[in-house]
Amino acid sequence: MSAPRLGAAVLVLGILLSACGGRSAARVPDVLPPNAVGPGRVTAQEVIDGFTAAGLDTTGARDTTAADCPGSGCSQAISTDDVVVRVFPTSGRAEIYSNSVGIFHIVATSLTFSEGVSVDLQRRYETATKNVAG
């Protein structure tokens, strides 16, 4: 399957999965403005702040939304020397992307670790993310 068709298939699947909730709560629009996150979602900066509060390194933190989000479908991205935090407009979109590349996610937030980050340190970042986003 070609890359454009695969992307379209992932988008359609994400929309279908996000519609499966059956609740009458307000829906997140299918297209959000740049840097927007859905209702009840944390921002990438809030996750980074949670890392800092947990005593984790955030050296080199920079907004990488323009570089990371067109390919992943995220709404926001911040990269540090150790980890990339991506926040998606829906938890379904986060799950689809995270499962496709085999990375940690919780609700609408995913983490991608740099090479050399130990499993123990990865777990500490994941715990800090759960404390903020979960």
C-alpha cells in the first residue's frame, strides 16, 4: 500500500475509533488548529513540566511540532535530549500511532526515547507522564 493510502487508512481508522465511544459528551473535532489539544488533554509543555517536577532531565527542550506532527498526526511535540513528547488530538490517534511504532502512550500522549536511555530511566519518564496525563 502506498504511503498516502496508508496515511488515509490510518486517519479513517482513527476517526472511526474515536466515534466508537457512544457517549453524548462533546466530541473533539476531526481537525484541530495547530498546537491544539482535545478537551481534558494535557499539553506537551505540561508533560515536560511534570518531568522537571519529578527531577528528570529536560535538557535541550524545544518545540518540534512543525517537524514531528505532520508525519505522526500529533497536535504538539516537544523534544529533549532524552525523549520526544507528542500530544494527539484524541486518545485513539495516539494509540494508533504509538502501536504502529511500538512506543509508550497514555491517553493522548506518547513518548519516544533517544538511544541510550536506560529502561529504568524510561520507566521514570513514563511514570511522570502517567502522573500528569493519566
